[in-house]
Amino acid sequence: MSAPLWTSTAMAKAMQASTRGALPDAITGISIDSRTLTPGEAYFAIKGDVHDGHDFVEAALKNGAGLAVVSKAHADKFAPDARLLVVDDVLAGLVDLGRAARARLGGKVIAVTGSVGKTSTKEALRAVLGAQGETHASVASFNNHWGVPLTLARCPASSRFAIFEIGMNHAGEIEPLVKMVRPHVAIITTVEPVHLEFFSGIEAIADAKAEIFLGVEPGGAVVLNRDNPQFARLTKSAKAAKIERIVSFGSDEKADARLIDVSLHPACSAVHASILGQDITYKIGMPGRHMAMNSLAVLAAASLAGADLALSALALAQLKPAAGRGVREVLTLTEGTATLIDESYNANPASMKAAITVLGQASVGPRGRRIAVLGDMLELGATGPDLHRGLSEAIKANNIDAVFCCGPLMLNLWEALPSAKKGGYADHSAALEQQVVAAVGAGDAIMVKGSLGSRMKLIVTALQKRFPEKAALDGATH
């Protein structure tokens, strides 16, 4: 029988909490959502932007929570025998528990940040390292001030590898998070014009990403994109932070993890690379040159963490995209099928260009078209209109047949497109739904992408509902 994630005693000690009620010895997990909690987990009553977790403590305990972590200010609201750990501040308690989890962890820790590709790189590392030992990693994009300590607190002491995604949209956000995580290896995937609304320029973004160096363990390493224009600046910052090993990746001949050749296919890629001096050929189960580039960082980091390179490369063939990040579905039309590429989770200029490139490589039928459905890219500040307008070059270079634009910023692209490529425009996604649904024909490949706030998932859902996959249709007839 595996050891519990925590004991109540260890949790109370880590958080300097007082106890109430008959607490269980073993705690099987950590939850911040009473709806998805499983019996035996500890429920943390986090106060969010919309809800206060204290309102759901009774429901959590009723649903089988081993205990609930609550603040002193709310503790007297609950029954005297309620199973509680009482702290001054619940989020601060979660941070303390995360620090305790890191202190007891004997495995290798990898942290990932970057303007683009954090989650896909983290998931690739999970797949690669999970095949070689017990591996713990962030759920979804749990990369902020509560997601990072939550991921730490959930980390079993027995993990051989632990992978953490660290995000930011303002300067100063990465440093406290990476100092909790204390990675042995840190990756910066790339630095791109993202969140420009909050920064003076791309150099300021690079400096914010460089905060990840400040938490790297003594003797640790960083993995940096040598093809990125900010490489020299990041290298200087890494040296200033006394990082002992700086490993570069990219197509540059001087890169330590170097792309020698890549063969791009509609649904996968074949890569020939040199990783820390070892020549290797492997397949990635996802399309796109950007995925091939990130795979170099994945294999370098895995090797630095002590994983076997050949086994790591082999695991990349099984890679599948995360929800909203390139998942492909077959849409069933009366006259045939079409391909939906769901990129609706988020967008910025770099990831948008990468998605357009992947669409340009997608297979289409004899009369099929490549259709891009694009929503606003947010948080770009004064540069937003120009960055949206500039996507016209990627549309042209990748032979996209029709473009549907959604939102006031995408109006800039719409106006820059040649009339032959204009599919439709609306100022919000709900108003664009029917235009897109009506345009889809047999053999088409349709890619939907936009920032989360542009709500492009509505269009994905509309297409799925109108043209369900054949397997779903078959199931409905039985």
C-alpha cells in the first residue's frame, strides 16, 4: 500500500495550524474545489476573485474531505467537531505546505517558463519522464500564485521527477514562485511580445522571465533558446545569477541541443538532432516546427535531470496535444468529413503564427480549404493593432484559403486581407458562430484560435454540435 500524501500531523506542523475535530491520520490529496474533491483529500478554503472557499467547507466535509483548512476569521462558523486545520491565512498556509513538500522531495525538479509553449513543454516532459520513474507535474496551467504552491503541496515525497510550469504577466511574479519550487533545471522556451500591455518592451519581458534563474538550486542548469533574439540578454542574466551550467537549444550551429533536420507532416514530425553531443533521430506525435524546437529543450532538460536520452526520445512519439492546444477532431458532414483543429485555449502573436503554419501543413480533401478562425489576441497594449495586422503575412505564406476574424483587434487583420481570403467577420464569437458553421465543407481543415477572453471555444463547440464525430453518431443509434 502506498504511503499517504500527508498525515494530518505533518500538515498541521508545516502550516503551524491549530486543530479541531477528530482528524484522520492519512490525507490522500489536496483540493481547492468542493465539487471535484474525492474522499480523503484535504480541502483548502481559498478565497478567489468570485467565491470564498469558506462558503463550501461544509459541502466539502459532507462529500468526504478528510479535513478542511480554514482561516481563524471563519473558524467559529463551523461545528465544534468539524475536522479543521485553522491558520491565519489559507493561501499562505498552502504556500507553507508547498515549501514543506519541496523540502522533503528527493527527486529532480524542473521548472518551465516562456512566452509560448510552457504547457506543451511541461506535458512533453511529463510524458518523457513518466516513462522512466514516478513523475509529478502541474495540472492544466496551474502556474500562478496559487497554482504553483498547490502543485507543490500535491507532490508525493517519493517522486523521482517533478515538473512545474511558472507563468507571469507582470514583472516580479516569477521570482517568489521559483524560490518555492527551487528547480535543478529551469527552461525558458522563448521570449516573445506577449503581455506587452504590462511591459515597456521585449527586453523587459526577457528580464521578467530571467527571474526564474533566481530560484535554481546550486549546481543547477538552465536551458535557453539560442535562436531567440533575447538569448544573449538571458545568458548575461543567468551568469549574473551564478548559474553554473547554461545549455542552449535551437537550430544555431552552436546550440548544445541542436536541430539538424526536421521533416514536418500533417499530424507529426520526424526530427534529427544532436542533444548534448549525442546524435539522435526521433518522432514527435504532434505537428509543427515549434514542437520540434521545444522537443530539443525537453530532451536536454530530461538528460540534465538524469533521464535516459534514448528512452526520452522514444516517448515523444506518443505525445498528444492538451485540450484547446491543437487537438484534432473529425467533423462528420453529409457529403464527407472535415478536420477541426482546436487551438482555442489561448493566443499570442508567436503561437498564432505557429498555429497558422500547422494549418498550412494540414491535409485537405480534393475540394477542401484551409480555414482559419481567429479571435483577438489580448494584453498587447498599443502594439495590438499592428501585431494583428501583421498576421496577414503568415496567412499568405501558408496558403490559407479563408479567414474568419472575431473581435475589434482582429478587425485590423480583416481589413488587411485580400478580398479572396475574407471568410467573415463579427465583433464577438457568438455572432461569428453561424458564419463559420455555414462555411464548412467536406475536405476542409478548420483551425480556431484566440485569447481565452475572446471566447473562441464557443465556435469550437458549435462545430462539434453541428458536425459530431462519426463515433459519437454511431453511439447514438444503439
